[in-house]
Amino acid sequence: MTENQSFIADEEDEMYEHHRIVADRGQTLMRLDHYLKHHLSNITRTKLQNAIETESVKVNNKPVKSSYKIKPLDVITVSMPHPPRETDIVAENIPLTIIYEDQEVLVLNKPAGMVVHPAYGNWSGTVVNALVYHFQHLPTGRNGEARPGLIHRIDKDTSGLLVIAKTEYSMAHIARQFFEHTTERTYFALVWGEPKTTEGTIVGHIGRSARDRKVMDVYEDGSQGKHAVTHYKVLKTFKYVSLVQCNLETGRTHQIRVHFQHIGHPLFGDSVYGGDKILRGTTSGSYRAFVENCFQLMPRQALHAKSLGFEHPKTKKWMQFDSELPEDFQAVLAKWEKYASE
């Protein structure tokens, strides 16, 4: 019997489907595209062809053409967006901050407080609702859910850059880059305390917490969750908090937030992971009033997706984008800088 395993991404950023198929010992020669059309459900000819052309389909770890003839025991891997499912999405005239656009891709700067895609409790006011209004015929897919153009996402209360695919070809091409970790993603975070080293790497499997399924935990022994790697560099310290730059090697749900909590430095203002209370310094007097004022200025986790880099699906040129910190983040940094200098 053919071995066909499907790996569904549970990560915050990477929206892809990964199939691994091992051809039978008695498999007769068959064109790759015909073979996959037979073995993968809910896949259109166009989506399959785009996946092959963008080298998202490999046989024995090598990209091949549609005409390749499948042989016994060949190992075929497929990484691509999930098949679409009919879902009603209400188009809403919501402004989007577009920092780049061409025929293939969009790059957006998402504000904090805006959900990326409709889900339970947030069926409107999302990036997807806005995309459906402003753009026609965006490719859809992930786990059978309609998510037009989405390749990755960031949390509701995280601000920053998102790349959106405008064609099926671009979605397949960029989704493969996320899958193979060849994109560049840099975040700025304000964390409690000062990490022991000015530069470092946090490694630890991330999975759902056994205590609360809504949050994530780090499993150092690798017994649960998925491999996760966060590289960081301390940019500046302000007595009790530090501004750090984070570069993601993987893209797990809440990765930066849960990794920094794990090493004892929760993100400033992060109510889910314990950063919304005073964790360094005194808990009374003028300092307490100062911190509470910072929380009011920025009532969310201090996390911003600052830069994003990827290979353009058509030109193959490297595209690099950067964004300014939003006003609330800048205001809190200014207050801490003034406090630290007094």
C-alpha cells in the first residue's frame, strides 16, 4: 500500500501542507502529475502544476518536471497551500497599509489589534475581510479554510509586516520558502529584565500547554510540540527592561513570546505569558505608577514584525522590507529611555 502522510502546520506563520508519499514496490511507470492527481484529494490541475513549477514537489529530495516517471519506492514530498473549502467571508471596506504591491505579491503593515483571518469570536474586521473587499481572485487555502492570499500570519496584538500572495503560483512559491525557512523575519520586542548574554539562541520544542490549551509551553526534552529556534540580540537596556531583536528560524505559534517567558524574560505587557505585571524593580511608589502608565500607553505585548525578506516568485530577486515601530511602541520606549537616564 502506498504510504501517504500529510503534515498540517500548527505554526503561527507557516501556512502549508506537507505530503510524503512512497510509491509501491509494484508501481508501474507513471507521469508525476498524473500520479499526484490520483493520490492527492481536493487538488486542482493548476495548483498542482504551480507546485511542480515552483519546486515545491520533489522526488527523492530533488525537484523534477511534471513529465518525470514515478518508479517503485520513489519518495515524493509536496509542500503547498491547503486545498480550499467554501466559506463565506464578508467583504469589508477596511483600510490597509500597503507598503509594496505588484502583480504577484502585496506587503502589508498590520496594526496591533487587527486579527489576520476570521475565526471563532472574530468573524469580521480582519485582514482577510479587507483583502476580499480590495482585491479580486486572490488564491485561497489552508487546512480547507478560505484565507485569501495568506501565507503566514501574526498575532492580533502584534504589529508589523505580512506578505500576501496575489496568484496561485506566488502562493506556492512563497509558501515553499516559509516551509524551507529561507525567508528572513526580524521582530523587535521589549522584554522584562536583561538576558544573560547580549546575543543568543533559544532552542526548545513548542506545543500546547497541558494546563491550558489556549497557551503554549516549551518542552526542552522534545517530548511534545515542534522544534523551535529563536535568535536574539539585545539592542538596548533600560534598567529593568531590554529592547531585543529577534530573528525567527522557525515560526511556531507564539514562538517569541513563549521562548522569552521560558528563559525568564516575558514580553512587556504580554497578559498571556505574565508580562503585564511588574517583574523587575519595586512594586510600589512612583515606579509602579510609571510602569502602569506604560501599560496604558501600550495595552498589548511589545512585539513588532519589523522586517521581512523573501525571494520574489517571478523575478527571483531578493525582496527586503522594513517598517517603523508603531506609535505606542515608540512612546513606551521613549518613557523607558527617559526613566533609565534619570
